[in-house]
Amino acid sequence: MKDLKEAIVSTIDYIEKNLYNKISLDDISKHTGISKYYLHRIFKSLTGESIIEYVQSRKLTASISELLNTNMRIIDIALDYGFDYEQSYIRAFKKAFGCTPLKVRSDQTSLSLVIKEKINTNDILSLGNSITYNPHFVFRQKFNLIGIKHKILSKSGDKTANAYGRDFFYNYKDKISSTINPQVYFGYTDWSSNGFIYYIPSVQVHDLTNIPEGMTGISIPAHKYVVFRFVGFFRPDDINGRHVGRLLVQLYSKWIFKSGYNFADTFRFEYIDTSMSKDNYCELYVYQPIVEC
């Protein structure tokens, strides 16, 4: 099977080459050699929209050029971009941009549209059957975690942390009485000490008044975070050090140093909602506190 990034790149290229044609999920599936159901799931997990939604957005965005720079009739533009009827194109255009194609053509001085550009596939990172894309930003108020604190030598890496996480989630988290959502796992990493890190597999709690023996409570201050979403087509138990390590490479070397932000603190945390997971699907989010440079 193709690498997931290769599949997405092939999908995006096919769409761009066929903007003037009708494009179906079956067509793309045949082109990429991947099941349309699997391809749909990969694409939506990565981008938040279906392939067909993306296709239509790209067609509508591309059609703006003809509206502004040619005298083509709107019906001809609609047909050129694979719409069966002029009214189908007009309705889709108005839904996407909040105005009609004729309004765009006749009122260019106040034109301001949110358009859909081609996905930059250089921003996609994949490793086998896992994939991640551009980050988003979140502000979180102060919250509390309770978990088991482990000291990890840097050279032991994420394999040790992952083992601690599984052990905590299945054997210890139910001993915590004030858990907000027992299906949500937090993997808190503190690198404020030199030469090693502290890793605390944990759950979110209402307060820190009842910490079980042998466990640690953490109060995390309010922060702005950059959040990387990692999608794996396997069970969350099978997330390993290579997956997390590649995601952190994306975070540190390919984003943060070019972003206009600095790290705001010496911790990060992983977030996994196991209710979203299945035997062949999981999502992991890495939250890193940031501050503008």
C-alpha cells in the first residue's frame, strides 16, 4: 500500500489536473489505487473536510479568475467547472462565499472572499500508516491533572513513556475519584531539568484535594497553545516512540522556529480521547504552550 502522504499528494494532484472535469470519489480512488472509504477517512481526518467538499471549494475558487478576468457567461463558467446547471454553480458559489458570481463580477472594489487554495503537501508529515498536518491554536484556562510521575533519562525516549502511559491508563487511573472524563488521557512532559525529563501519565480532575498515595497533582496555568493533531490508522495502544518522535520533529524543527512564536514554558502534553478511538483508528494531540516572539 502507498504511504499515506503519497496517497494524499496523488489525490491533490489529480484534483488540480481535473478542476475542469467532473470528479467523483470513485475516480480518485481508481487513480490512487486506494479504497474510496479508506481514502475518504484519511482525507477528512487530515483536513476536517471530505474530498468532495474540497473538490467543490477548489473549483469555486478557481472559477473566480474567469469571473474577474474574462467575459465568459456565467453558465459557460459553470459548465467548464463540471456543474450540470448554472443555478447549481450559483447556489454553491453563494454558499461558499456569501455572494453570487454576478456580485463578484460587478462589485470588485469591495471584494473580500475567503478562498480555498491548494493544500500545501509539504506541510504533511507521514510515517507508514500515520499522518499529521498543519497545527491549530487553542487557549486553555488553568486546569488540574493527577497522575504518576516518572523520571526518564533522555536516551530512553518515548518508548518508556508510552509503556508508563499504558500502565497508568489500564491499571491506575480508576483509583482517582475526581476525574472529569476517564476516557481522556493526558501525557504531561516536563523538561525543566537538565539531562532527563519527567513524564506524568494522568487524567484531568476538578481539583487537587484528593490525590491518591503514590500519585502527583499538577496545576497547569492558563496558556495559549499550538496544537498538532496526529492521526494513526491503528489502536492508540500501538502509538510508539517513532510516531511521537516524528511529530515532535515537526513541532520543533519544521514549525516553531519559523512561526514567530517561542515556547512559553518547559512542558507540553499529549491528549488522547479514547472514545474517538477504534481498533484501526486513533487521534493524538500535542499541546505546546507558546508566546509571540
